Amino acid sequence: MTRIIAIANQKGGVGKTTTCVNLAAALAEASRRVLVIDLDPQGNATMASGIDKRDAKPNGCDVLLEEVPIAQAIVTTSAGYDLLPGSGDLTAAEVKLMDALARETRLKGVLATLGDRYHTILIDCPPSLHLLTINALTAAHGVLIPVQCEYFALEGLSSLLDTIKAVRARLNPGLEVEGLLRTMFDIRNNLGNEVSAQLTKHFGDKVLRSIIPRNVRLAEAPSHGMPITQYDRESRGAIAYLGLAGEMLRRERALPATSHPV
């Protein structure tokens, strides 16, 4: 049975791609069959996985436009998870889909063809709330929201939550908030601690216990095309993402059976 999780926040630079790639690698180490879908035209999740987005053909654009089956576009990474590559072509795909029938459900239909091939599918969303992100939210069972604990964090979060409510009402009644993940956290920063406390106050147990620290090795890993567990397994960043994978698996096991769609 497959659990599809969209990793989204329309605010850029909060750690969406870092979380997607490193969570995928950590889950793969836990013997989970994992697929990462790079839905961001920047293609950062593709590059961070050690795949050159310029050479990745076919890719997510071809799949969304139904030019090739998704199985033909998926590649396997050295970290043990599979990847549907993304690139700037996704911008063209988004434009072409604007006039397509059932454009919001295109990705959902594509993923249905995979059956139960994967335990977990992680979707790296672009930093916007446009059609690509709507496709991800329509296809997903849950939304994992990375939040940097800074002044404007709560303001940006409200827009995303409004979008999730709208998608739930119109397109995907089963969509839920998987959790809020505090990223790039520095315990010495008073503002960060204050925002963290506000998140916990407002969202309770939706705030994950795992906290991703600000970590130099974590920032370096993408430039080497590796998740942090490959680049520096002993780093604080690697330990944090391994812990996050464990927390996500525990939460998944606690879900009712109806929350584990095939």
C-alpha cells in the first residue's frame, strides 16, 4: 500500500528539497520502496540525487503530458530510492496543462498506474501554489510542511493551509496535514525558539518532534549529488533526518487502515 506525501510550502528556501531527498534516503535505508517526484522546474531534487537534469530524458514533463508512461521515466539513484526527474521543461508542461481536461488530476492518474510498487511517494513541490502544486495536493494523502522558524513563517503558512482546505473541498477530501517540520533550526536563536513555541501552540501534535538543525554538511551535500546519509552519515543533519524517517514511520503505523490507500 502506498502513502503519497507532498512536501510543500510556497515560501522558498525553507528546506523542501533538502527534506524530500534526505527523507527519501533515510526511508530507503529502512527497507522502504521510495519514489521521489521532482515537480519543481528548478530540478534541484534531481541534481541533489546525483542525476543531471539536463540529461534526464524522458522526465516529469513527458509524463504529465502523457507522452510516455511514468515507468519509462523513473530512474534509480545510488541512495536506494527511485526518482522521476524534473527540469525546466515542467514550466512548459504547466502552461500546456492549463487548457487540458481534468488538469488538476493529471498527476493522480499517472500515479495510479504504479499500483503498489512503492511504500512511499514523496513529491517535491515548487515554491508556489500554482497548477503543479495543485496536482501534487490532489494526488497526495498528506502534506509535509517544512517551516523555517523566522518572522514571516506563520504568515506564509496561512496561505498554504487555505489552499489545502480548498483542495480538500473541491478535489481531494482525504487530504490531511502530515506534519509541520521545523528546519534550519538554531537553538541559540531567540526568535527561532519563539516561533517554534508559537507553532506548537497553534498546531499541537501536527508539529513533528523531529527538528532539522542548521548544519553546514547538510548544505554541502546537494552540490555533491548525495543525500546527507551518503555524504556525512555522522553529521547532525544526517542524524536528524534518520530520526524524522523513524517518526514518520511510527505515525504511519498509527493511522487507521482506511488511511493507507492502495
